[in-house]
Amino acid sequence: MPATDTSGLMDGKEFRESLKKYKPTVYVDGQLIESVVDAPSLQPGINAMAVTYDFAHDPAMAPLMLAKQTVSGKTVNRMLHIDESAGDLLNKLEAVRVLCQETGCAQRYLAHDALGGILQAVSKIDDAKGSTEYTSKFAAYLQRVQDEDLTLGIAMTDAKGDRSKRPNQQLNQDVYVHILERNAKGIVITGTKAIVTGAPYVHEFLVMPSRNMREDDADFAVCCAVPVDAPGITIVSRPAGRPGEPEHGAPLFSRKYGQATGVVIFDKVFVPWDRVFLSGEWEFSGDITYNYATHHRHSCIGARAGFGDLLIGAGILMCE
């Protein structure tokens, strides 16, 4: 059982306050959002994300929602933990389940799945290259994410365009995120990611390849971390609720939680080298995609079970 020291970890209120430090360019239903944290259309999603922070401060939930990292010795939120044992995997499943019992969708477990998948991939890359470059950079980034208790949006699914053609064959290559330029300071990326869960109300995006690349797709083999308000990023999002449901009115349970999904457009976004974890090593792009998908399928077992509990409970309530 992990330690229950939550010092340094945010609660739900602090999570909301932390979002005020960022100024992302967000459009919801065609309207520019001046303040994400104050936008009624995004409140159900922010509410749901905040639960992952509040549960970490609940003593009854602490064994599930907190985990101790062996390397650092620090206690971190389960949603940012790198699994180290079968017990970790079981606790993660139950943590996701109880979060989804409350909110319908925990959202933040996507960060857990991506962090684990990327770490596996960069270790494999460095082993093949006889290097520690990517592993050390990612380890430093992971520590910062855990220390600051961040929420990450997973920008994996590309817009794709003509699906019969590979990324380098697209007439409009911006339907896949790709590297436009490399220089001494970093890379410049451009392109479009779709179906990014929680896009308006995360702290950072993890940009990841969405498929296995070939050598002629090398510029599309990119993985990096980008702040949500980095210059050149535009987010076009759905409201974080059910389509057609009013933003105001009686406080029905169904309006309390929800999730937004957004299209994230990268227009010549600069990424410094210390935030780049894959940069043209096309042979390993599929590893990142597959690793993430494998972690995510495991997490979804808990997510579907938690949401199923909600549906079963609702059915019983209606019968009564």
C-alpha cells in the first residue's frame, strides 16, 4: 500500500486554479473561449477531471489513487504512475473503475497509458542506438509531470485525409502531424490531431504517432510534449456535455460531468529538444502506438466496468 502523503499534489480546486495559468486558443461551437475555467460549456469536463484530484486526497481512496515510485520514492497520483507490478495494474483498474462510477469517464487515465507506452518505446530506441538520450529526456519530463501533478491530453489520432494513402502521399500533408523543420534548438511541427479527449482543459499535450511509419514517412514519426497554449496551437472543441443539452438550468446529475473532445491544429509549433522523444526514427513509431493502445485497452476494462455500474444502478433505480 502506498504512502498517503499528498503534499505537492493538487486537489480539485487547485486544479481549476492551475488552468488559469494557461491561455490556450479554444473554440467551442464556433465561439472563442476567453477563459476555459469559466466557460459553462466546459464545466462538466473540468468537474470530471477534478474528481481525479479530489479522490487522491480522500483517505479511503488513497490506496487506489496514490502510488509510490520506486526510482524517486515519491508518492504520485495513480493517473501519472508508471506501473511496476501486477498489483499496480490491479490498483489502476480499480482506480479507473471508481472514477468512472462517479463521472462516467475518468479522462485522465489516458495520461497514465501514454506515459507508460512512451517510456517502453524510448527505452527500446536507446537500447537499439546504444544511447540514453531519449530515455533520460523522458525521465526528466515524467518527473516534472508527476511533481507538478499535471493533466495531459493525448494527441495521437491524426486527421488522416485519404486513408488509402500513406502520410507522405497525402495531397495535404497537414492531415498528419509532422516535422517541418529541425534546428539547433528543437523541431517545428505542423498538422492536425483529432478526437483529443479533454483538449481544452489539460496542461499539456503528448503528441504521438497514430500508426506504423515507413522510411518515406520519417518526418511523420514524431513524439513530443507541448504546452496547451504553445504559440501556433488552436483547439476546436465540442462542449463537455451531451449534444443539445442546455448549459444552464436545473442541476441535473447528467449535467454535472461530461467530457470534451477536440481537434488540435498545430501551425508551425516549436518544440525544444528536451521535450522531443521521437524525431524521425520511423522504425519505432509503431511501438509507441501499440504500447499506448495496449495500456489503454487494459485501462478501458476498468472504465467500462465503472460506467456499467452507473447504467446498472440507473436501471435498478428506474425499476424501483
